[in-house]
Amino acid sequence: MTHPVKSPKKLIEVALPLDAINVAAAREKSIRHGHPSTLHLWWARRPLAAARAVLFGQLVNDPSWKWELDHPGEVPPNHLKASWAASRKRLFAILEDLVKWENTTNEEVLEKARAEIRKSWRETCELNKDHPQAAELFNPEKLPALHDPFAGGGTIPLEAQRLGLEAYASDLNPVAVLINKAMIEIPPKFAGRAPVGPLPKGERSGSLQLQHDWPGATGLAEDVRRYGAWMRDEAFQRIGHLYPPVEVTAAMAKDRPDLKPLIGQKLTVIAWLWARTVKSPNPAFRHVDVPLASTFILSRAYPGCAARPWALLCNAVGVRRSSDSWRIQT
């Protein structure tokens, strides 16, 4: 014999502040710092604001739920409608704050939303207290978990976790699995913990205020920064000689007035291009390695402007390289 589960009507079944949600979702397209899309671009990524709003609307009971369960099919009196509208307005205010990007990590705003979710869950548990599996399925002290079997970029499980739910994600694509591990599996394991990595050279422990608290994943983020600096230093020690700085000469600055103050200085090369090389077929340049490249134009970002390797001197049958720096030719 099956026992039906009693489910209160949810806020999303009645109304949501769609205008505020749409504005917040559209705004995310221009946000780069701190957005999951900066970790890895993912096609069809759902806006964080929209996912947060939908989850909130699905988890929070509509103010009319109890009366409608007790009076199915009846028309509610006007004074009750007015009371429900006022309660929805309060929930909409929480939701409108919740979807704003600047409140993504605002614990005060998030806690208001979590409190409403916990309140609705306790109401649902009370409603189903006579269910034979109530102890297992309707524990008022433990929110239900969320599982997204097609997690993709991880928007839904990330926002579920932000709202206090235990989130599970899975996907057939290994890239999606890696994204979700980095966003929702690993950070909680190190939440609130201080960093342990070695400080980069030149930094003192006092400058980072090591005695302060490390809320959320800030300690993990600091460790990523420290170990990133360590890996950069180790790589430089091992292969740095393969990427030497370029000394600015008078010949370089002849056509580049902006380089004249830098004559004699050694500058770090911004980017290196890899290409296979062969010896020049021109006997006069048989000692020269010729890069096998279909074009030496790096970019045509602006009309009339092309970025090329600066120091390639070419003739009809030979190529000679005199430097490895770059310039913009117009």
C-alpha cells in the first residue's frame, strides 16, 4: 500500500518577481570576476540568478497553502487574499535581494532565504508526520538533498548548496565532472580552514594577518594562490632560460618613439609563439632556421592594424630572424 505525500503549494506555482530575476540574469553576461564562467566556459550555462530564484520558489511554500489544503476548490475570501498578497510581497523582497550579483556571498541576505526554506520544510514535515517513513523522509532538522543528473556547468547544484541544501551532481562529460568537483565538491571540504601552503618569496606572514578567520573557501583560495606562485617559481628555475627577456636596442626604438625611454632595459616577453622550423632553402641563409607558419599576422583586431612579429626580415627566398619581440604595425 502506497502512502501519498502531502505537498503544500509552492511559491513558484503562484507568482515570482520575474522582472527583477530577468534583470539580474541579463546582468551576469557582463560579469567576469568571480563568475563560474571564468573557471571554464560551458555552453547553455544557466544564469546563477535564475537558478537561485527557481530553487527558492520551489522550496518555499506559498502563503495560501494551508487554507487551500483545507478548502479544496473553494474561493477564498478577499481578506485572506489581501493577507496572502502582503506575505508574497515580503517573500518577493527577499527574492529580489537574493538574485542580485552583489549579494551572491552576502550572508545576511542568504540567511534570510535559508530561514524561509527551513520554515517551509518544517511545515511540510509537520504535514507528513503520519507518513510511515516520516523519520527517514521528513526530518525537520535536515533539509532535502538535491541531485542534478545532468549538471553540466554546475549552476543548479552550486546554487542549491548556497541555499543550504546538500547537493549532488553528475554528468557523462568529464569536463563537466571536473567543473562540478572544483565548484561544489572540493571547496566545502576545506571551508573555514586556514591556508597551509608556503608563502611566496618576499611576502611576510604578518602582511596576510594569518591570525584572522578564513570564512568559506577563502583559505582554500589563498592556498591556490600560494601554490600557484610556488609552481611559477619552480617552472622559472627549470625552464626560464628558454624564455629570455628582450633588451630594447636603439634599432628597435628607431620607428617606435614609445620605446626610446626603455633603450638598454630588458623586458619580459608577453607571449611566445611555437612553430616548427627548417633550414632556409636559400644558400645565402642556409644557417637560418625558418619558422613554418602560414602567416605572421597575429591579430587583425582593428581595421588597418595588424600585429606581427617585429623582427622578421624577409626576402623572396630567405627569412632571417633578428629578435623575438613584438610590435603593432599599421
